[in-house]
Amino acid sequence: MKTRGCCASICQCFFEYSTPKILVIRSFKVGTLNRITQALVIAYVIGYVCVLNKGYQETDAVLSSVTTKVKGIALTNTSDLGLQIWDVADYVIPPQEESSFFVLTNLLITLNQTQSRCPNRLAKTIVCTLLFYNDVLLKSDYLPSGVQTGKCVYSTVDKTCEVLAWCPLELDKEPPNPPMLADAENFTVLIKNSIRYPKFNFNKRNILPYVNKTYLEQCVFNRITDPDCPIFRLKDMVTEANEDFQTMAVHGGVMGVQIRWECDLDMPSSWCVPRYTFRRLDNKDPVNNVAPGYNFRFAKYYKNGNNEETRTLIKGFGIRFDVMVFGQAGKFNIVPTLLNVGAGLALLGLVTVVCDWIVLTCMTKRNIYNEQKYSYVDDFQLVSNSFSNLRMTCSILIMQRIVRIQPFWPKVIILDKSPVFSNPL
């Protein structure tokens, strides 16, 4: 019996067909809820999708190339180097990088290094006690400054390990403050940026069509007076990132130059212009300020009077500028327009579902609405009801016909008191 009931239920569900039923509810609450929800959906589709997000446009990502050219002169006067002029060939290292450039702002110099033997630096982890017998190291090892020779020699007043290295060793000390190349804040850089949107065959560069050679030789970027000038003063870029150039120049750092191209190609091409922003990229944590800034070492080699290879070791501190280009272009296309319009119509269809759920579950008259909303009709019941209605209709028609037919009785006409029968028809 249970199996038959289960099969009957499955068959009943399989052979059911549901059709929408329109139920008009005249209610202030329900009507207000429906119209407000529809208004929100329409506002979202028109305001956000179409106007703000430009859902009617096809988009393309930017392709970009960046080149830079730094200019400026700095003057230093130190005990090691004396009076020296620094130009772009001295402080831009390397001369060209991909979408970035480095400007030297501070340095530690070790002069006249040759490959020879010398005492290692004094340190708590490198001592000559209990490990030596007759000033001979029992075990040789590698140190950051060179290779141990196995001997213990004096460095000033204390003994330390002798190393084979570039001597004299580099001094481990803090960089000069203020920085040696303090004049670097007045250096300028020309950033040339060319972009392309291949899908729309659109090309442009940040040197705009109205910019001529005369203007380019004298302009410097300023958000108010010269927002389209591609020449930037280094101090201005650091200041816009809420940093102090002289403080940053002591240990160095990493700056980001962000160029954003947002182009609406349905508008004139002159509206497509770059927007520049600046920010510091390296982590500057005042609490945990371990290994701050940005630095690296490089050397200048030459031959001394004894024809020995000699070098000047420079630990350079400076600011690295990374140029990052972002952008997107959009243009009208019928395909995304139809897709977004269809999505909006689908959202409008959801309004009915939401309102139905609220009416049938949250309203006080939900039981009445449920009775009116759902009706169940059996196909066989419809057939039997149809036959019953047909028999009833036929009976009624027959009765009406019988009532309307006059009885076929002879009419009696009396003439001279003699009965005469005549047919009324």
C-alpha cells in the first residue's frame, strides 16, 4: 500500500503543470512595498549600471610603455672626496630601468681598497679567545667581510681574526645626516608615457597635442597651474605622498608614481588625459624600524701607483621611483547594452517573487491570500464535472422546451348548442 501511495504521489507530481495566477490585492502596504522595490531596482539599473558603471560600453585594458629622463646638478664637499660635482651620470644608477629610475641621495665611501690581508671588524660574535693556540686559528671559516686566514691579529687594542678581503674593510656606521646629496630634491624627471587600447585602435601619450617645446622646457608639474606637464620635481612627488624628502633621503626608500588613464571614447579624445598620484611603497614602521630604506653597494675600479687593482667602494642610499600605469577605456556596444537591460528586467521580475513571499508569510491576512493564490484542479474531475454540467444543461433545456410547447388538445366550439370539434391547428 505504501509503495502504491508513493508511486501515485510521484506520478501526480510528474504529471502536474503549474500556471501563473494573477491575484490583485488592493492593499496600501503591499502596493507601497511593491512600488518602492520596483523603484529601487530601476534606480540601481539606471543609476549604477548604466550611468555610473557605464554598462552600455565595451571595455579594454591599457597597454603602456614608460621612459624617464632625470636632470639636475648637485655639489658636495667632504673630507673623503673634497669638492665634487654630481651630474646625472653619477647619481642615476643604472642609467635606464624598466618603468623605474633610481636617484642617489646619500653614500658611505671606502677609499683605496685592495685585495690583501687585514684584521676583521671587532664584534662580540668574532673573538680570538680559547679558540687559538700560538695565535693560529684551529678552524678556518668564511665571514661576511672575507675569508679567515687562520691567524689572530690585533685590530687597534683587541685581537680579532685576520681575513683575506678587500682592505681596508668597509666601516659599519650610519649614513650621513643630513644627506650628502641634499640638492637632489631639486632634480627633475621627464616621464614619457605612451598608451594604447588595441580593441578600439586608440593611441595617446602624456605629452598632450598642445604641449610644444617651449612650454616643455619651462614647465614643472603643478596640480593647479600645470596639471598636464610631464616634468616632475622630486621633492614635489615625495611631498604629495606626505613624506619629507630630506628625511627620506638619509636611508632611501621606494616611491610609486601612479598614472591612471580612464577614457570614455564616446566623448572627444581630448577628454582622455592622464591623472598622476604619488605614494610611498616601502614599509616605514616607526616601531619596528629594522633595515630601513633602500641601499646597495657598487665600486669604481682603477690602477694605483704600484699597478695594483684598486677600488672605491660606495654604499649608496637613494630613492627608487616605480612608475605604474593603470587604465581602462570604454565605448558603446549593443551587446553589453542588451545584456545589462536583460539583467535589469530579470531583477524587476524578482520584485514579484519578493513581494509574494512577504505577502504569503508576513502579512496578517496571509491565510486568505494563500487560499486565493493557489488552486488545485484535477483533469478527471473536470471531465466528470463537464458531463454532469452537460446533463444538467440538457435537462433544463428539455424542461424549457416542454413548458414552451402548447398541449395538443381539441378546442370546443359551441354553435347552436351542438358540440362541434375542431382542430386548433
